[in-house]
Amino acid sequence: MSSHNSVRMNRRAVLASAAAASTVLAMPAFAQTGADTTEIENDLNSNIRHNISSFRSLQWQPYFSDTKKGAILVDTTSRALHFWSEDQTIYRLYPTSVPLTEDLTRRGRTEVVRKVVGPEWRPTPAMKIRNPEWPDYVGPGPDNPLGTHALYLSWEFYRIHGTHDTRKIGRRSSNGCIGLYNEHIAELFSLTQSGTQVLLI
């Protein structure tokens, strides 16, 4: 085979590969959407779509009067968390998991009241009613649904936390909390303080 033909065949292979890749990127990703999808999940391989269409940078001014102690905006539609530091020199944008259903979703203003490395997990009374087989307690570690770090909010039972199950991010998969990749919650944890403003929309 001549070198000219070889180059032409390689070029065709590259173009075919690129076309296949663009087709894959254009296809929506899928995960679970069942009534049993909760903080602890058995299967994430059925059908719920990731939502990244609105994942973009935002300005803080439409949402907060100031950035005192820092500000966190959680957009449950785009499944994104935005953070601005008090002096506005730091901005972060993270993909999140969000509550499974509207009745589990709380919106409005709250704040960080406690920060915990290696959080413990206990099901809420409502979770235990829905899932009586769940354990009453899970200690820190790889089986803990709160991941490596948790920011406790002034709303009882609501947290921004990590997850060891990375398939949850970008999906409706929680009982009300907002989940981040462990590396992202670790960074956010280092940037926030008690009193950091939080708005869920």
C-alpha cells in the first residue's frame, strides 16, 4: 500500500471516529427515575436524563443583596451549584444531584450552620417510613451516602454533601439534599464558613 493511500485511510478513520464521538456526545445520558430512588440506591441503570443544558456561569447580583460570608446558589433545574466568595474574587460552578421529586424539593433562603468532615448518616423519620429496611445509622466511610464532607443548613435534615456514588451527580436522586462529587464538596467546604448564605431556586 502506498504511503498516500495509507494517509487517506488514516484520515478516514479519524473522521469516522470523530463523527461517532460527536454522535455519542449529542445523545442524552440516562439514569434512574423510580419511586425508590433515594439517598441510598440499589440501581442507577434505568432511565432518567442528565440535565446540563443550562449549566453556565451566573452573576450573584440577581440572587443576593451582598456576598457577606460567601454565597451559594443551588439551581435545581440546571442541577448546578454556584459559589461566590465574600470578596467576590472566587467563583465556583459545580454539577449536583437534586431531590427526586418536587415534594422533596425545598426552595428559598437558608445558610450553612455546621461543617462536618466524615459525616454520620441517619435516615429522617419520613425516610424510615418509606424505607423501613434501611439502617438506622451509617458511620463515616465509603458506605455513607453523605460522602466525605457535609454542610448542614438551617433547615432541619437538609444538607449540601458529597457522595461516593458518582452516578448520582446530574440526576434527580436524593431525598432533599444537594449532592456533589467528593472532590467538589471538599473544595466548597474549604471556601465556606458558618453563616455562608444559601439560596435554592
